[in-house]
Amino acid sequence: MIEKPVWAEMKKIGISKIARQMGITRANFYQWRNSKPVPDGRLLELEKVTGIARHLLKPRLFENYSVNKTH
């Protein structure tokens, strides 16, 4: 399931636009919000289309993921 803060960002982009770019229906996309997780095989595509990092799209998959910022 897509968490509320991430969903809010996606709504700014446009749910219909994201679904269209991914070649899925809005209904399929809403399933990811309401009941089903984003399929692992669609995660990178969703990241590319939305610009939202994969660890934010599916945090359970990346529980031990950390971003190291170096300057």
C-alpha cells in the first residue's frame, strides 16, 4: 500500500497521468493505494514516472536502507 504522504505527492503529479504513463488503469493504481502493495516489478518504473524514491514508495522492502549523504 502506498502511504498517505507519498500518495499526496502522487496526487500533485496526477493519478491519471501516472497510470497512463505506466500503461495501467486508474483502478489498478488505486489498488496499490488501498489494498495491494506496488508490485516489485513495477517499482522502478513508478520511481521513474513520479520521481519519488523507491524506498519511499515501498518502505517495507527497504527497511534497512539508508541514504548516506556525503559532501
